[in-house]
Amino acid sequence: MAVDRLQGLLSRFSVSARLFHSGPLCGINDFADNGLGQLHLVRRGPLEVHHAGEVVRVDEPSLLFYPRPLAHRFVSDEHVGADMACANLAFGGAVSAGVATGAGHPIARSLPRFVCLPLSALPGAAPVLDLLFDEAFAQRCGRQIVVDRLFDAIVVLLLRHLLDSGHITEGPLAGLGHPQLAKAIVAMHDEPAEPWTLETLAGRAGMSRSRFAEVFAEVVGETPAAYLAQYRITLAQQALLRGEGLDRIAQKVGYGSAAALSRAFSAARALSPRAWRTHAKRLDSSPNK
């Protein structure tokens, strides 16, 4: 059976969308860094996209994807505008805690800061996009829920396309796009509590230890041990925000005891698990988040 490279990640690190605009955008529109990713679907342009000193011209129906917060500006005709559907994206949970914005989310942190793709280049998306635009531009009962779920589906189709097309050249998603590394990375994602070693992971990939270590570092950008540790700590963060106890979390993410988890967590986040949870909840409840 084929390995599902996204299932393990998306089951633990969800990506949820919420529509915040549909219809024409006219003239100059600024989008500040609001701590969220964003996905903009351009039904009709033209449109100029400005961010971080870069200008991109969009002349055909396109997808504009910001997986991590990045201030940007759209410039279109001040009278006719550009028809768009826009959604905020939360990666995996509490945005202000740093889990959802890319600081720890394995998907968000491995994507380029910006993706521009013609809608026609996204395989299998045409029926979803047709329904999304139809719902987004209408005023039917349940519209928000329907459109949000359709945006979620577009995100998954986009991630699948980026994996299969080789657009991602480094980071965890590039590893998932590698036919051998993907087997080891999926194993870590699916079974984080296993006592993985370089030898057992290399075995999953069907490679020698030395070759596996070399290729993993080259493609993913860090050692297998470092990637696994980061993944486990990010899972621990999510569990802490759910209110789970340290002993239970330690067993779920592959540490033998709460003390071992606390040491690893403190080394990775410069705060103890309890201090981090207190800080994260304070940020999450802040009126200025």
C-alpha cells in the first residue's frame, strides 16, 4: 500500500481556514501581519502583489498562498477591481502560542514564504474552486462553513501538488517528496513514541546508515535526530495546550519520563513545559493577540 505522506502530519497539525473577504477588491488594499497565514484566490484580475520589496503581476485566475504571516499589498483597478475570495489560515491550533504561525508547525515552516500558482495548474481543483466561488459570492445559509471547508480542501490539494511537482526543494516537505526519505519521515510522524535510531530509520528508507544521514541532512536541512526532537517537542506543545499532564505527554511523544521531557523541552524552547504553557495561555488570552 502506498505511503500517505500527508495524513500523519495533517491529523496532528491541522490547517484550518476562515473566509474573511469575497468579492471585488478595488484600488490599494493592505494586509498587515495578523499572526496568521493567508490564502487568496483570484477569480478575475489583473492584480499587482507587493510584499517584502517584491512585485508580482497576476493576469490570470491564480492562487496566492502565504503559509506564514507576511504583510502584503494588493493593487488593482480602482473602479473595476479584482474578484477574490480570501481566507486566514491557522496551522494546528493556538496562533499566539507560536504553534500555528510556523514557529513549530512542520508544514508551515517548510514552505516558501509565498506561492503564486495559476488555478488551472492545480490538479483536480476545478470542481472545488467552482463550488467555492459560487458559495463565496452568494449569500446562502451556512455559507461561511461551506466555504471554509472548501478552502481547507484547496490547501490539501495545494500541498499535494507542491509535493508531487518538486516545487519544495528543502525542508520537511522536500523530505516527504523524496521516495526513500518519505518512508522514514512518515514513520516518525505516525509513531513518534517509537525509540527511533539512525539504523532503524535508515532501514525504513531502504538505505545505508551513512547514505541516509547524508541525504536526510541535504534534503531536510537537519539531522534525523534533530528533526525527530523538534517534531516531538511540537507535539508536546500541542498536548500542553490541551491540558495534558507531563507524564502522559512524555509517553506519547517518546520520552521515558516527565523529567526527560522537561529537560528536552527546556533545551529546545528555553522555558520549562509549565512555564511555556503559562506564557502561551497568557498570550492566547491577550486582547492584543
